[in-house]
Amino acid sequence: MSKLVRNKRLVAIWMTVMMVLSIAGIPVNGGGRAYADSASGASVTVSVYDAVYSAGNQIIRGGVDSDWEAMGLGRAGREIPASYVSKLTEQVTNANGTYSKVTDYARTSLAITGIGLRATDFAGHNLIEKIYTSTNMTKQGNNGPIYALLALDAGQYTIPAGAAWDRDKLVNEIVSKQNADGGYGLGAGRSDPDMTAVALTALSSYTDKAEVKTAGDRAVEWLAVNQNAKGGYASWGTENSESVSQAIIGLTTYGIDPTGDRFKKNGISLLDNLISYRQSDGGFAHTLSGKTNGMATEQAFMALIAYDLFTKGEGGFYTFVPVSAPEPEPVPPVDAHIQVEGPQGTIAGGETEALTALDGLENVLAANQIPYVVDNTAYGPYLSSVNGINAGQYGGWDGWMFAVQRGGFWVYPNVGMSEFNLQESDKVVVYYGDSATQFIHSVQSNPAAPQENQSFTIQVSKETLNWVSGLVDVTPAANVVVTVGGTSVTTDAQGNAAFTAGLAAGSYDGAITGYRPNQSPVVAAAAFKLNVTGNPVTPPVSGGNGGGNSGGVTSPVPSAESVTISVTGDSGKGTILPSQSVELLANDHVSDVLLRQIGSLVEYEGSGPTFYVQAIDGLGEFDLGPLSGWMYSVNGTFPQVSAGEYSLASGDVIAWRYTTDGGKDIGAGDWTSKPPAGGGGAAGGVPVPSDVTDLSKQIDAIGLSPDNKKPIGQVQQAVSVQNASQMMSPAAAEQLRKEMAVNKVNLSQQMPASGQATMADQAGEVSLLVPSGSLASTLTLTAQKIESSRPELLSGLYEFGPAATRFESPVYLSIKVPVHEDNVNQLALVWLDEAANQWIPVPAVVDARTGIVTGKVAHFTKFAVIDRSKLAAPPTTPGNPVTEPGKKYSDDVQISSWARAYVYQARQFKLMDGVADEVFAPQESMTRAQLAAILVRLMNDADRSKLPVASNALTSFQDVKPGSWYADIIQQASELGIVQGVSDTLFMPDAPVNRQDMALMIARAYGMKEQSSTPVFADETEIRSDAVSSVNAVAAAGIMEGYNDRFYPEGTVSREMAAAVAVRLYEKASN
């Protein structure tokens, strides 16, 4: 066999990137890429190919456990692991081919068909027969007929005449259950995006029937109308990726482009929205603030494949029977990087345009005049020598091999270089090695950006493909050499290389090598970059604790922690597990505690985010109707994640309850749009309490009346905080802020005088729970979010009506806001006394984990959540406020309320314009050139004589090109001493400007001097020495402000922040 393909790791065929999916050229946003916001708020771009491939890798890495994962891999042309086929066979055999639900027959049949087998004869059973002879087809509501039809059509299975359920009967059943609004729910309840989309998928093959075409068109219209402003959907009151995935699958099967104008909201398509849930590991999250989730990943994987099939005209996702495909068009060459690594050093590297890996290699070697030999063998072309280094020189299976980095992951080809087709931006590493040579998986610096002379550690991990299991094994890269800044350190057993002396400030190219004498390298050589910042760190005094652990100090043993759990069935079953306290173990989830206590009574499937309770003590989902099943609550609220994903804290109270009415009968809100999640779901928009008595006690303990009339300044405590140890992450808080900024709230709902009722918006921003007896008579309640620029607002300002409504007993108002450790204790749920222009607090509980603030209110008016710390020192009010600009920017909703007036004044004063027609981009980072332009404009207005005459002369900076829009501005600003370059020859005009650099430029421009040497900010030691006085000067002048006594010097400056500073400077100069 050719040494190009004989490496043992290559027998794992399913890891090849030569999958059937050739997605690289799909036009998304006009260029084969989807755009989204990352959790950090930065704009990210990812090709659909990368998204599909990395999602597939994420699934494979975690092991293929789900039938839907297997379908996706099969539809993508990737080989199915033998372990999954064996598991599926065992599962059908153990069940003797018999299941209690028709959806189990349908799902299993789809999986069997999807991996290329036949469900009419699998493990000795005919599962298709069990579908068309089913006697409980509609027991699970619309799910049964929909998935039964999909299973029958996926393999074009034959149904005998006279069957209980033929295709016509299934189609008629589905059409007859369409809601009046054109959507579908699980049963007769409200329409839901997931159910509507999957119904559309099932009906797509029958549009030759007029009634089906009408039903399909109405379902499409429902999906279009109910797509939200961010291009996605909310289901169970929660915006999530799975709903978007199902919509993409349904629309593409029906023949509609999910990236077309009809499914774009504010320029964001369904595909764009889906990509926004993508995580750095290639997986997808359930919610924008969440982490990689198994169910979300498998459904996104299916949706992306469906979109690819749609663009190539190859049928819907569930069209598992092969269809004839057109002749492929010639593939153009692509840009790729080729790196050639010898046994003792790098030989060559460079960019090239090529079709195959071998073409690219030959191009780079020829360009560098490096000799090589490619032998033509019976197995194809074989690379036998490069630069005089012949294969087999160490007497073993050593020789020239290759691997490819694509989308951030290693690809291990199962073909030779001449047969491996390149994709755009591939990095091909041709290396001399053997079967033991591995690849660098990750390189991490701790700290991430060490300061000058600060010690740091480089942690290296390596990976290899386990050709037995077919999985990638990641281990510490021990005994490899890390070289950076001229210093080489060998890693320890944990893959750590400690650079104790640190480095001078600068940007460094590092290398990782594993060369050995007379042997192949242990790893293929890899490169990395390291940035060392200025502001040198003073070495710590030896012998001190420094606030950390030191030798001989033993951490205290924590006391035992516990949670409480109970399980209650329907009225007939009664209590299954009385409330009892159990020990909380490390990393316990709700599912762990349940199974540990009564595991023998629980029937379930899946694990982690896919954990799902089917039955407890013989009482199963759908036993008492299509809306019956198991749900759980923690501390009185119904979480929006699976019980296998919900992490517990000591003191949590878990209650498993059986519902017969989609959750409404147990106080979990309206679940009629979906089956109970049996392992966790949502209770409508904002989770509402299952036991208002518990919540009432928590609120009453604050000691503040719901009918309080004292202003916020006279109330010491207005809230209590729950789950402080599980604080919302900064990334999640920022993402939630963005979501709430674009969400609209406009509710109207009739509430009965008797019986508990809830009202909530779909995005989960606002929720109202009205206990029975709170209203004297039936009344239509309303809620609307209105514009307000008050700086203390952490939420929107919500007007509830009818105005001045007073309740017989308090109702519960919940508002979701971003929280972090700096502000959580400063929050307050308040109403606005407009006559006195004062905020009046009501007692409330803040959940630090979810950001939900719930309080008791006695009457209706305008409510909000505020940050009390911002009341004492609100941002400077513009002297000429622009409350209602004549023409708003198209992205006005993205402008923070405190900055809105500044942004429009900056336009009015001709200080700042939008980045494009009618687009301001308030959250984008301000660049060095843009800030220089603002300062020059300001000085131009103040004293034109100071400005030199503009010219096209060369500047002293190599990266400031004559004729560029900022060339003259930078030249002027440099001559005035406002700006300096990052070096004598570089200005970096497009680099983001941070807060301390902005302060420095302002102080230079206006000649501001520090008036006192007393530190102004608690983080002054983090400010560069050359910027300290400037920071203090602009702060003293009221031009820039800190937050919580800190300045955050390295923080980037957004465009809306720059607008505020520009207006303040303008007004200062005008006074």
C-alpha cells in the first residue's frame, strides 16, 4: 500500500472530510458565510461548510447516542460508527420490536432508513408494519401522524391496501388539525414554531392535492409572520435554536429558501440566526446565553444539511431514498496554505491555489526550489522524498504523510494527497512521521496576555485519531519543546511549559516541536502567537501568601450539602416519593438526584441535555391525554433546560409533578404548544412560580409592603438575592442585554376573576402571574414597553393597564434583566411616581442565575428594574437633548437608553455620522482613526487657525496611505500632538481604541492637566503610567466616567460611548 495512505489512523473512514456535502460554495449573505454576534458581542463570520463539518465533529467526539445524530451523519454521507449500529440493533432486539408509542416506531424507523438499512426487516422485526397498523396513532396529539408519515415516506415503504393508516389518512389527519391561524400545536392548543415546521415537512410531498397545498402555504405564512425581529423564534416562551432548525428543515423541504427576503427580519435570515447559536467547539447552544447542547447541536446539524440539499436540488432532509443528481460542475481551484515539516525542522511553507493537496504541495515546493520525488504506484501517486529526505530512513513505518486543518479541527484523510480535494482556507501539513506522530490540539497561555516580565505558562495538548474506537483522543502534550522569544522550555507531564522570567512587551511567534534523534517526531511541528503587554509587573515578595494557597496550608473540609426532592403523580397515583432531604454530591443535576433516589421506578431516555422522563412508577406521558407527562420545578419555578442539564446548589428544592393539562394544572403556565419536557422545559415566557406561597414568603421576608409609597432613596432594602453562587456569566449578561434591546413587548390578555392566570411575552422579558381572587371581575390586562433614556434603567420601562387598576390581593410581576456581581445587590423593582418624578420600590426577589426579578405589586402603572448605584451619579445630561430625532437610525433599538440623546446630538453637531446609510452601529468598537477624526472636527470648530492645510503628502506612518479618508486627519492630529503612532512608522488606524488611549488623546488635544495626585480610580495601577494623569484629568472635567470606582483602562470604546464623549467636549468648548 502507498505510504501516503498506510498510516493506521486513516482506517477510520468516517473522519474523512471527503463527505458528500460539498457546501463551500453555498451563497449565504452573498458570500457563502453567515454572520452573527458571539457571546462577547464581537461580530463573527463562519462558512456553512465549517458549521456543518465542525458540528459533525462535535457529535462524533461526544459519541453517537441519538437517532437524530445518526440520521444527520448518514444524510451528510459520513460513515456511521459501528458502535451505534450495534447499539440500535441491541435496542430493537431487547424491545422485541415492540414499543408503547407510535413515535418510537417512527423515530427508530427513520434512524434505520437514514443509515441505509430497511425498517421492514431490521433485527428480525418489521417496524413499518407497526406504524400503519397502529391503534393509538393520535394518542400523542399531532406528533403521531406527522412522524409516522415522515417514517413511511423516508424509505418509500409500501403500505398494503386496507391498512388502518395509509398515507391519505395520515395526510388528512394532519391537515384537519391545523389551527385557525395556520400553525400547528401538539394538540388543539396554540400554534408553535416547531410543530408548525415539522407538520410542513411531512406535508411537503403531497402539495399536488389542493387542500394540502393550502395547508402548507398557510403554515409557511405562519412561520413568516411569527419570525421575530432577530430572525428566530420563541417556543415555550424561550427563544431557542431548535425552533429555527426545524423551520429551516420544513421550509427547505417545502421548496422555500430560508435566507430569502420573506424570512429576513432586519436583514437577519433564519440561517444567520441559527449560526448565532454556534459555539467555539463547533456545537450549538439551546439559547444564546447557553453552552453547547446535544439536542441543539443535532438539530442544527440536520438543518444545515437540509439547506445544503435544498441548494443542490437533492430533496428534503428526510428523503433518504437516493434521488438522481445532476452532473457536478467543474470544481475551481481554491486558496490554501501548505506547510512541509521534516523530521528535524521546517522545510517550506506558503500560500497556493490548487485543487488537490498534492497539487498544492508541488506548487509550494517548486516555488521554493526544493527537490521532491513522487512515485507512480499501483495505489496512485506516492510522495517518497522531499529535499533529499527519503521515506523509511528510520527503518519502520515512517515516511511522508499529511493531515489538514479545516474550520479549526484536524481532518485525517483516508485517501492519498492526489485524491484529496481542497476547500477554501485549508491548511495542509505534509510531515515526516509514523503512526505514533500526533498533532497539536490546543495551545493556551496563562495568563492569556501576560504583562511585561510577568511569568506565564504555555499549556499544550495533543490529539490523535483512535482507529479502534473512531474517536479523537486528546491528552496533555508532555515532553515537547515550546519556544518563544528565543527561550525554549520542555513541557511537563501535564503539558505545561513555565516561562518564569517572562518576556519583554511585544508580539511573538512561538513554535512547538517534538523532534527526536534518529526517530520520527512525537508531534508535527506547530506555530502559535503570543502577545505580551506593557506595564511591567513588580515581582512578588517571596514567602508571602499573596492571597493564594501556599505549601502546608490545608483547605477546610466543607460541611455536608443537601437538597430536597419529592415526586407526586396524578390524583389517582398520589405521592410517589414524599419530600425528603438527600445529600448533594459534586456536579449533581436534577436527573442524578431523581435516579439515585427512585431510579428503579423511572423510565427515561437520553442523558445530559437530552435526558427525558417517560414514566415514573408506571405513570407515563400521554397516559391521561396528549398534554399529560412529567415536569419538574426547582425552588418553585420550572426551568427551561433538561433535568440532566440543570446543576443543583445546596438547599435547592426539587418537585417532580405529573400534569394532565400541559402544565397549567400544576401552575407551570401554558404548555399547550408542546409536550411536557419530562426532563425540563419552560413555563411560558419568564418562569412563573409553581407555588406562590413559597415565593410570597420570600418576598414578605424583605419587610417592604407591595403598596409601598416611599421613594427609593428612603428604602434601605428592596430585594433579596437567590443563587448568588451561580451568578450569570458576563457573556450571558451581555447577550441578554442585546436580546432585550431589540425585543418588543405589547401584550393584551383577558384575565378571569377566579383561577390563577399568567400573561407573558414570547421572549420571556416580562411575565405577570395573577393569583385567583386578585381581580374583582374579569378584566383585560395590557403591558407595553415604552421608550426611555433614563440612565438608571436596567430593563425597559413597561406601562401596565388599565391604568390605576388596583388588585384585591397582590399580583406577581417578573422582569428579566442582565445581572453581574457588581450590580446584583443594587437592583430594585420600581414603579414611577410621575407627579414627583421618583422611583418607588416594591419588594422583589432577584435570581442571580437567570436574571429574573419577581416582586409583588398592588396596582398598575409604569414599572421597571433599575440599578440604584446609577441614581447617585447619572451620566451627564446633554445641554441640548434630542428626545425625538426627526430621522432615526435603522438600528436605533440597539442604542443604549443612556446614549440615545448623545448619538443624535453627535449627528446634529456634525461630530459623528453613521457607518452606512441610516446605520450607526452603536456597539461597534471605535477605531484610532475615527477618534482622531472626531477630535480634529472638534478643534476645527473651536479654532480653525490651529489646523494645517490638508494635503496629500506622505505621512510618517507606513500604514496611513495617501488618499485614504483618514490620511489628512491623522497628519493634522499628529502635527498638533493629539495622537502618536504605536511605533515610529506605524499608526494602526483601524485598531480599536481603548479607554485610556482615548483619555490620553483628549487631554493632549485640550491641554487638560491633572489637578491632584490623589488616586481617582481603584484600578489606577492598571492604567499605563503615561496615561494616568490624562485619565484623572478627563474624569475631573466630567468628560469620561468610571463605574463602581473603576476606570477599566483596557476596555474598548464603543461608538455610542464616543458619541457621548464628543458631545460633552463640544458643549464644554461652547460654554
